[in-house]
Amino acid sequence: MALKVTSVSQCLEKKLQVMGFEIPDLLFIFFLLSILNFIFGAGAGKFFLVWLPALAVALLIRIGKRGKPDNYILHLGRFWLRPKALWAFPESKAFQTPPFLKRKGA
């Protein structure tokens, strides 16, 4: 009786890419393209106002993400939108400076 053998992918943790772009990057590029097409699509300079900016953004994403970890743009956006200082409790509206003790002989 022979063993039943099936082929298995060697890399199960490989990120999903299409033409070298991650899925969130492609969604951002196509969203930008659709918005620009909605605004400037009927005009005469469609190539310069719709396709050229979208291609420039795609090129900037490709160059800017070289050597960066997965979902770099999502993490960068969350970093920029996050508050710069975090508190465990809500900030007090009626904050008073604490009193200072005076030293003897001063």
C-alpha cells in the first residue's frame, strides 16, 4: 500500500500582492483614480488630470514602501491620526496647580 502524497505550498505566510502592490495600496490607488475620474473625467485633459496623478501616486507608493514591512501605509496613517499624548483617565477641566510648601528660613 503506497502513501498518498499531495503538494503543499512552501510559503504559507506570503503576503497577497497584485503587480507588486499590497491590497490596501491598490484600493487607495483605485479610489484616488475613481475620485479624480468623477471630478475631471469629462474634461479635455483627462490624461493629465486623472491618469497622471494616479500613476504618480502609484510610483511614490512603490518607491516609498521599498524595504518597509507589511501594511506600512496603514500603520503610518494610524500613527499620524493617533493623539500625541495618551491618558489613562479623562483630562480634568478644573485643574489647579498643587500648593508648594515653603521651607523654614527661606
